Amino acid sequence: MTAFTADYPGAAVVPSPNHGERAGGRRPDMILLHYTGMPSADGALKWLCSEESQVSSHYFVHEDGRVLQLVPEGRRAWHAGKGQWKGEADINSCSIGIEIANPGHPGGLPDFADAQVAAVAELCLNCGERWGIVPERVLGHSDVAPIRKVDPGENFPWRRLHEAGVGHWVEPAAITGGRFFQRGDQGAPVEALQAMLSLYGYATEINGLFDEGTEGDVAAFQRHFRPLRVDGIADFSTIDTLHRLLKSLPDRSDPALS
């Protein structure tokens, strides 16, 4: 692809050939965050810009905070793969993808640099303002593709992004003892948990059985919203945090809040 003008004023353009039309003329209404999961930023960038890879993202954020734009926001970048959120299965057509240079789980989950986190927050704020993206639609890859994907990982500082005005967050409940639900459990309480996950956006099947899919969705939720322990077990801390997140959602049926 030839050069284009950056949508985000703070970005330098490094074009990737991997993109297409957004299905049905969709406008992006979601921001999806990833880590690159590769040993070096340069290697990850080269891969995202290689026609052979068939993957890309709209933005790439270096460890030192430099922001590159690889695909115009009006185009469909190829970053999400198979996933679902609130019934939407074509995540690429409704999202802006941001790759954050970090080795991730394969590299031992190193911290994200302060300059990098600040740059991601500023980029998300800018994209959100221009496209009207609501806070609860700033998500991680693992949210839309539980089990299959784990990025940007439990070490990603969602709280810091929220403090900068990006994303939806409540302080997670303390991890204590008490009743919990795990793989193999079944009944009305499990069904209620599944309904809560589904209401928030996860593609959780509501069948009353704590199966592999439910365990994966709980782990994905923990990875984003209760990262101190990611085990797929729905303990009090997990359920209480989910309940308070749901209660804190604005009523989007009010046009003034849309």
C-alpha cells in the first residue's frame, strides 16, 4: 500500500498491505488492544507490514511511546481473527486495532513502559473522541477471543488507562474465601453468572453448566478486570467485580449517553 495521511496527528505512517473494506460500511465503535508477543518490536513491525503474514493493525506503539499508523482507520485491518463481543462476530470491521510492542507471555510478561502506556492512552482518547467510542468498548484481544488469545495480558495496566480517561473499570474486590464456582458445577447460580458475563459482552453460552467455555470467559474477565489471580474460577471477588461493572454501565438507551 502507498503512503497515506495519518488519522492520528501523533503518528508516523508505515503502510501495511494487509487490509480491506469494513463490512457494510461499518464505522469503528471499538478499540482493541494487543501485545505483539514477539521478542523484538522491529520484528513484530516487519511481520505486520509483510504481505506474507496476512495480519496487520491500525496502530503500532513502540516501547518508547512512538506511534506508527499502518492502516487507515477507515479500512479494515486484520488484527482480531475469530472472536465475538455483544453478538458481533466481525470484530475487524467494527474496531480499531492497536498493537503494543511487548513480548507478552512468551517473554515472561515484562512491564509496559511508562512512555508506552501514556502514548496508548493518548491514542485511545483521540480515536475515541473522533469516532464516539464509549469506554466499555475499549477491550483486550482476550476479551473477544477467550481461550484462543490472552493478550494484552494480566500485566497490562488497565487501571492506569482508566485513570487517564480510557476504558471501563471498577476497583476489583479483594480476594477472600467463601463460595465459588468452577468447571463441572451446574445449576441456577452458574446460569446467573453466565447471564452476567453475556450481558457485559462476552459470548458466554447460558446453559447452567460451568463448562470449558465458561471457564475461559471467566479467565478472560479476570485477566482484564481482576488480574491479581487468573484461574477461571468464579470466586466472590470475580463475581462481585463483574456485578459492580454491570451496575456502573451507563444507560445507552438514553440518546444523550450514546
